[in-house]
Amino acid sequence: LFCLSKQNLLFIMSKPAQKSIQFSQAPVRLKKGNTHTATIIWMHGLGDTANGWKDALERIVNSLPHIQAILPTAPKMSITFQGG
């Protein structure tokens, strides 16, 4: 379970420990109508951004106006790939 604010994604774990991640940019928010009854929070993969998925999620939101989509972009961080 997690909660999304403008710049932070707060992971609420089963234990009392909580971790907050600071995002460098505001999430992309897609909504066709004035009201929604469902929300999709789309988490992109390694090396991607919210904008990489924006077109795909816009098609879903445009065809289902009761849905809003929130696409956060994860902060950049160093990784070790294939033992690198």
C-alpha cells in the first residue's frame, strides 16, 4: 500500500517502518472528466519515465472517463547491471 502526494511517494509497510522517496518532478496526472471513481497509479520500469507511458495511459483514460491515471517518475539512481 502506498500514498502519493505532489512530490513524495510514501510506502506504508506492514511493519511500523515507513520510507519516503523524494521525486524530482511532479507526477503526470491524466483525467478526462470532472469526476472519477477509479485511479490507476502506473509505475514505470528501469530507465523509463512517466512521459514514456503517457500516450498509452491517455488512450485508456480517454476511453474510460471514470478513470484517472497518475504516473510518477522515479528519482534517478545509480545501479549495478550484470555485475558492473
